[in-house]
Amino acid sequence: MPSRSLTSPRVLARHIVSSSHTCQNLRCAALNGDAAKRPLHSCQHFRRTGFEEKHSITNEPRHGTSFKAAVRHWSSGTREAKGRTYSDALERLDSLTQNRDITKAFDGKDSKAANEAAIPEMITWLRRAGYTTDQLSQMQHIHVAGTKGKGTVCAYATRLLLNGTQGKRVGTYTSPHLVTVRERIALDGSPVSKQLFTEAFFELWDRLGEAAQREGLPEREARPFFFRFMTLLAWHIFIREKVDVVVMECGIGGEYDATNILPPAAVATAVITHLELDHTAMLGNTVESIAWHKSGIFKQGRPAIAYAGDMAESVKNVLVQRAKEKGANLYLIPKEVLDRVCKQSPDDVIAVKNHMLADMAVIAQQQGLSTKSISEYSSQSGGDLPQAWEKMHVPGRGEVLQMDGKTWYLDGAHTQDSIANVASWIAAHVSGNDKLIVIFNQQERDAVQLLKHLVRSVESYTDEPSWWTSKSPSFIFPRNNLMVQTNNELKQGARDLSVQEEASRWVRSPDGAKLMSTKAQITVLDNVNDAVAQAKEIAAGHSKAKIVVTGSMYLVGAVLKTLQRGTGDEIE
């Protein structure tokens, strides 16, 4: 398979300096959103090591955007901060190269644009952290890859394991996070505490720094980029806390993913969830290519499962061939399993698909416990499923909140298939005289096409004529930025609202008007805080108001942060 090495600080720096990359500091992202599009040359995070100047934007740089400055910022090593508190840990974490800047570095010219050096490099990072791959085999992993449904399978599998493994510890590693980075690493179903996160973080940080000194590496090469570091941190915590079983979600793809250094002895089951086009620059522009990457997690002599009910034969063939290459025992869950579930589920596509994902989790859990074979399970239903379902919560995915007498529906759907699921959800829960308010954004993909698909899919799921027209919907199109611009930011000019304006124009276009007439109310905003306030204001004038938030996990995360203010919940 073709490969491109993009992990060297020098290569990354050249790429970033010569392109229009933006500041991706985590704290800046909380303020400015994932698509602030702020040029690096105007952001002092880019020029200063250590990220000690928070959210400081200026047109008058202290230094030029030099090659050395690029290396300092975009390589993993930065100047040591003084303290060792939780906030200090977040500061250092901010200093690592962020995931989206790794993915942006792929230009899509190669159908298999992945870094073949990734696995050897990750094994080296594991060694520098003080571990070997054999030590990972002390824990049994349910390893989950796929385009959609990974987080749901991980949540179900975690709950099932907790129900069926009394006395054993269960670790869970997922991404992305919505409110706090600690969501990514869970022990026995709950995010790790600030204290544990901080202690483990600095243990790992120091180990990597000491290893770099022993090997004569410069400080800038002492630590990996964000996702690799978080993966190492998860394993460090799981080993430190004597975890028995780990539910581990891949980041992107599978074959070259940082999580895929697991040896066969460490893997109880590999799971492939729903496959569709996403991250095409890295994984290829066909579902078959994406299936090749995802099935890279198959392991010699270990079981692997995938739902085959709606899978094209060509995609099935890829999975079957890859299982042969890897020596894995592949089981394709037949359509009959989903048909059985449909008879037991509400007339709601999200519920049905969640039941299907739960079935996959049951199989994975049983394999993780080695209590029964896949073939034994195939004709049965998971006995622990209702109890696990009741206890399970997946933030930002099919989430329903009741606040001040109004109902919020939040789902970070950002692909054609997942947005169609949200459409079925809307059609099933919004009816009669309900006032519908939609908060929508998608900054990195084709927002208008996704919005069109949402609107048209709702119509296809309801028998009610002129469904949208009867609801007189209100659309709010914000950026993903959490808060209003600061005075320093305003000096750089207003935020780019071209994506939001384009979505607004489509609603007002003849094409949009056919579905919604001209009664639809439209608001374009540059931040989520104002979007939530606007939605609440509109909802206050209606006894039955339902607010749908969708299009982006970043949007959903920002809305959740805004809604949680004043509730006593933690905001980071």
C-alpha cells in the first residue's frame, strides 16, 4: 500500500508553513471553534513555545513565521510549564500537534494515503513510555473500528462487561470528547478523575522526556502528536490501575491507527461497525478502500465481527479477503439479526440501529469474556441487553435533554447515512403543533448537501404532507465557536460566515422553498452561545418546542457546554 511519512517535525513544519493551517490549541478551540480559520502567522500560539499566552491574536508578530518557529509549534516538544496541576497538564496537552493537522496534511492524491511508518513509530513511543506490546496482552481488548457507531458499540460493550464481570476492572478508550478530554479514558464506565489524569499525565510526560534525553533527541521530538499521546496515556492508566478488559475505539482507519499495535494475544474481538465514506483523503474515496483500512485491526487467530445486512458484496469481499490475509476468524452478522431486532424495537431508525449495534456489542462482550462462541450467540438475543441499555449513555449521540420544559435532541451526525438517521428521529418525535428549531453546522464537509439530505429525508420518513411547512421551522446556523469574539479577535475582522450564509441561501432558494415555503425563520450567528440563547428565546414563545442540534460533533459539544453552564456540571 502507498505510504507517506508525515510524522517528522521538519516535514510537518514545511507543510504547515507553506499552507493556510490554523491555530488548533485546545483552549483556543473552546473559544474559537474547530474551524476558526485563523492564519497561523496571526496567532501567538504559533510563535510562542509553551502556549503561555492564551487566546492572544495579533497582527504584529514578535517573530516571523520562520521554519524554526514552525518546528517549535508543530512538533510535539515545547518549553516546560512551571506547574504540575491539572490545568498545567492541559497546557502541555495543548502543545502537542493536534489530530486535524495530521489529517489535513494528506492531500488525497493517494487512494491509500496512510503512513506505513505509523505502527513501528507507535511501538517506539510505547517503548519510550516504558512498555512493550507483550505487556498490553495482560489486558483483553475489544477493538472497534468503523465509520459510524463505534462510540455506541463501545458504550454498550462497556456496560455489558460491567454487568457480567463482577470483580474485574473495565477500561474504555474513545474519541472525540465533547466537554472534557478525560471523557476519552474511562474506568468502570466513568471518566478518570482530574487527580488520576494529572498524576498519570505527568508520569508519562516525564518518561517520554527522559527517553528522549537518553536517545539524544531534541526536546521538540520528545513526544508524539495528540492522539498518539492520548493512546499511550490510556494504556498507561489501564496498566497502572490494573484493568482486566479494555474497550478500545480506533481513531481513524485501523491498519495504521495508533491503537493497532495490539498483538493478537491482546485482542479478544475485533469489531467493524457501519462503513461509509469519510476521511477520504487518508482512507481512499471508495467504501471498499475504507473497508481495507478498517479491517486492518483483524488479528491472527482472533474473532472479528461485522454487520453485513446492508453491506455491498464488494465490501464484504474485502473484509473476507482481509480476514484470510490476517488469519482472523470473521463472522458477518446476517440481516436476520437486524430483522429480529426490528420486531422488538420502536418504529425509529436510530433505535433500530442502536439495537443492532448493541447486538454487535453483546457478541463482542461474550467474546471478551470467552463464555460462548459467535455461532452459539447468532441465534440468541443478549440476555443482559435490557439492563445495559437502561444504564448506557452516549453523550452527543441520540441524546435527549429536558430543560425548562423544552426538549433538546442532540446528535453529532456528519455523514449522509447518519444525518438520515437523525431525520427519522425528527419525524418520529416532532409532530402536531410542535415548534421545531434546528441548530445546524458542518464546517469541514459540504454543509449544504448535508442540510438538503436532512430536510428531504425527514419528508421521506413522514406521511404528513408539507411536513416542514406545517412546522414553520426556525433554522439557526452558527459557527462552532463557543463564545462571541473578543476585542483582540475583532481586530482581525469578523469571523468567516460563508458556510452559514450558504446554508441560509439554500433554505431561501426555490429548491428549499418547495419544502419549507418562505415561512422558515433563519438566523446566522458566529458563535454557539448566542445560538443557544436564540433557540431558547424562540422556544419560550411556544408551549411545545423541540430543538434539534446536529451536523457536527464539535457543534454538539459546544452546545452541551453552553447548556451545562449554571447547572453545577464541570466545564473545561
